Amino acid sequence: MKVLVPVKRVVDANVKVRVNADNTAVDTANLKMAINPFCEIAVEEAVRLKEAGVVSEIVVATIGPKAAQEQLRTAMALGADRGIHVETDESLCALSIAKLLNAIQGNEQAELILLGKQSIDGDNNQTGQMLAALAKLPQATFASEVKVADGFATVTREIDGGLQTIKMPLPGIITADLRLNEPRYAKLPNIMKAKRKPLDTITVESLGVSLAQHQKVVSVTSPAERQAGIMVGSVEELADKLKNEAKVI
């Protein structure tokens, strides 16, 4: 079984970001970049399926600037077999990304596509669902447990009311939630081996996909600073402030 795992280059989750001077985007200059945490969980799940003998090949793919190859190499150090890089400097919306991934899937014909449920920069939670619609494949989102056997995937999903378990035929699409697994750290020998694994760089045009700008960012602003708290001397004073100042009771 072949598994396709799309990954995204984002600012490291431990780095504090700032808005750029003209309020058009987050300033990423000189910031540490990493694989999107949910994408890393998807890579880990694919590697675990390979270690269990269910998967024979893991293909990782990314869409972004040349520097995004660093994240593909990281994914290969974690256990992926080869990488596909669609090189572009454009900032693409979720639908455009889904169209490109659908074209890659058309070439690869993977039996399973594993994605992170969302990226920590856009937080859209759209790409996996859009890809499923374009590819006309069944989907299971927000996965906290995945079992693959006999041409089916049994997925436990995290929903508002608790957990839901569904069974879907393959090929299909699964988006990984936070509690699916805990990603491993790449070992030095695997990092060195990843440098020799195949990585194909292709263009948007070579995939035959026509892209349009569906969205436009009007402005990006920092969240308002929280005001300092107020110490009260008694329950009565607290109740008075909640009633007359905050007007919540």
C-alpha cells in the first residue's frame, strides 16, 4: 500500500510571531520554520502503519518555496521514502492547494492520503475536505485512532459529542487530530540517510492545474493586549463589579 502525506512549512509553533510593518502578513524573516504539527502527526501515523507491515511506501509532498524542501527532508528523516515538491512562491488558498494535491494523487494513485487536520498559520481546516471532494474519495476527519486492514480504514473521530467510529473503503482520505499519536524525533543516522532519498521538484504548470485567486487578505493585525486584572476585597465587591461594570449578571 502506498500512502501520500502532504506537509506544510510553517513558523515553528514555539516561536512568537509579529505582524509586518505594512499589516499585510506575519513577518517570517529570520524565524525558525518547521513542519506543521498536525502534518507531523500524519507523517508519524504513516510511519507506524509501515512499521506494522500495512504500508509499503510513504510519499510526502509539499507546495511552497524552495526552502520548503527542508521540511520534506525532515519528513524523510522521520521515515518517509521519497518526496515531491511543487515549487511556487505564491501564497495559495486551501482550494488551490487541494487542486494541486489532487493532481499529485492522480499521478501517484495512493491507496491512502493522510493529512493534518489544519495548519497552525491559516487554521482553515479545509484542504483535506476539499481534496476528498475533488478526488471523489471517502474521508474521515479529526482522526484520533486509525486501523487499516482488508482494504478498509476504521477511524475513531473526535466530534463535539465525544467519539465517533466509522469504517470506510480505500482509497480514502484521513485528517489527523492532535491525539492520534506523538511524533518521534529524527535520529542523526536517519537525517543523513534522508539527504540521499529521492526528491522530485515540479512546477504548478507541469501538473496541468489552472489556479485562480479566490481570496484576498485585506489586513493582518495583532490581537488586542489583555487588560490587567483587578483585585477585589470581598465577594460582595466582586458581585457588584460583575453586575454594574461587566454587566454579566
